[in-house]
Amino acid sequence: MLAEIVGHEAPLRVLRRAVATGRVHHAYLFVGPPNVGKTLTAIQFAKVLNCQRHATFADEAEVECCDECRNCHGIEVENHPDFRLLRPMTGLAGRGDGDDDDTGEDEALLEIEGSLITTGRIEGLVASASLKLSRARRKVYVITSAEAMNKEAANRLLKTLEEPPGSTTLVLTTAHPSRLLPTIVSRCQVVNFHPVPLATCESFLARRFPQAEAAQVRTVAGLCGGRVGWAYRLLQHPKVLELREEVIGWCLGLKTMEQVECLRLGEQIVGTVERWWQATATDKEVAEKALKQARDRVLRTVFPEILDVLSSWFRDLALAGADPGAPQIINQDHLAELQHQAPLYSPAACRKVVLHIEELRRQLRQNANVRLAAEVLALRMLTA
Ligand SMILES: [Zn+2]
């Protein structure tokens, strides 16, 4: 339901108004940081456009779906003839980079670093857009991380955007609108999503995870930087929270480690990245297969999550050094340790580590060797 979406009042207003006034566009571009709620909103929007219980609305405040009818359910579980959700995917086992026709056959598909949306998949989508509606009022096709379309795929999609089939709405999502063809952007109604405010994240997470400790919820809300979907996933996987503790454990031990231990610490970092991947996998078997077949890409996909933890830690150390009770401190559940360790680091040293981490993120997107990256990171932390 649209009511489940938190912190995006402005985008919801745009969509609700379009539905209430019967002026739904043929193409939308949802722009905003990853895991902020763009895809979730697109799915709920598709349901609203096709809900069998709610079809007309007296005013925009009423615009909602039921979540129970056949259309709502089919869209929710991504099994509806008039709804498609295309993500950049990499196919495992021999058929190349996501080069499938999106038929959902046996082949395992994974969304990992460097995955693409290929021409074949866009062509499949375009072909089905021209077919008659099956049981929806409006076809909705969602393309997430649309910047992952290769050039040919983007051009193929552009043709459809130029002459959109009558009752079809396309929703493209992206965190990087500048990587899209300007001609695609100009044909879409752009809807901007912003990071969800900290207090909104925190109250949402506290409602969803009533059994979690308040300090932990506050920490995760702070860590997520407004990406509420990311925070949700973290709390959903308690194993990941244990891994975060492990990462903080290294940080606490840095000052008693020798520089020569950086190789061992690098190895530990890689091991934790690997277990982070396993812990968040929905299908363990596929996750293992991916590790075997595309180990480096898999690790590069998950590494940034650990970098988030490390970066927040060093940022907190600098904050705690200046003001031990600073409200901006993210790792509130380790406040006493932060206060204890802060005098051991200079603000400049902390800043250097944070900057190195940012540089590392960039390198990881450009195929950096994971093992080497982890060792250099370990050395930077040990010499901070
Ligand atoms: Zn419904």
C-alpha cells in the first residue's frame, strides 16, 4: 500500500494526484539514492493503477490499493501478465552477462556489481507492451537501475518512449540520472526521492522491529543515511548485525595491533565480506554458486556495506574527540567505547581514513582487486 511508504510525501503526492485526476504519464523516472524506496513505490503505484477494489477516487487523499485482490497480489509477488520488473541481472552458469530473455527459466539470476540490462530483455518488454491487456487496467513496467541498460538497449527503449502504447506506464528508477541518455530523461516525468530523515527512519524501524533494542535501531537508522530499505534489510538479517559487531571489534583492536598484521586483517576483511554476502542471500545455494563463479564481482557488490560501517566508525571517532556526547554520533550502541578510543586518534587521521574509504568505493566500482583493496585498507586503519 502507498501508506506503507515512509518519508516520501512529495513523490507520493505527485503519483496520487496523477491517479486521482486520471492523468497518469506514460513514463516516469524515479531519481534518488539506492535503497531509498523507489522500487517499492513503483510496485505500490502499479497496484494502485490496477487494484480491483479501488478504481475511482473522489480525491487524491483516497488513492490507495487494497493489497488483497488478484491484481494487487499478482503484482506484489511479481507474477502478473501485465506487470514486469526488470533489474540489472547477471546470469550464472555459462549464458553470459544477464543475456537472457527474462523468461525466468531455471538459470539463476543475480543482481551483482556490473550487471547489465541487455537489449534482449528490453526487446522482450517492448514486445509485450504492444500486446493486449490481460487483466489489468494499465500495464506497468518497472526498470530499476535504468542506467545499467547498455546503449543499444537504451536506444531500443527510447523508440517505445517516443510512441508509447496506449495503456502502458513505464517507471524507470536510477541513482545516476546523468548516466542515462538525455533523450530518455526528457521523455519521462521526473520524480525525485530524497534520503528519509533520521527520525522518520528510526520510528519506522522501531515500529517494524519491536523486538530490537532501541540503541540498535537508532544506530542502524543512523548508519543507513536515509536509505530506509537498506536499514530494513540489516535488521531483517540478525547475522549481519553480528558481522557488524565483528567489524567494530577490529576497530577496537587496532591500537594494540602491529603494522605487520595488516595482511591478516586484510584477510579477515575479505572473509567478513564473504560472510556478509552469505548472510543476506535469499537463496543460499545460488549465493554459493555465485561465489564460485563470480567471486570478485560478488565481493565487490557487498564490500561497500562494510565500508559504511568502517566509515561511520572513524567519523564517530572524530566527532567523539571533539564532543564526547555529540548527538550526530552514529554508533550510539558503542558510545562508551568510542569515547574511550577517541583520544587515541587525531581528527586529521580519522578524516584520512574516511577519505581513503571513499576512494576505495570508487576503485571497487572500477574492478579493483578485492584482496588488495582490503589489505591497503587494513594498513590505512592500522596507521591512523
Ligand atoms: Zn487490490
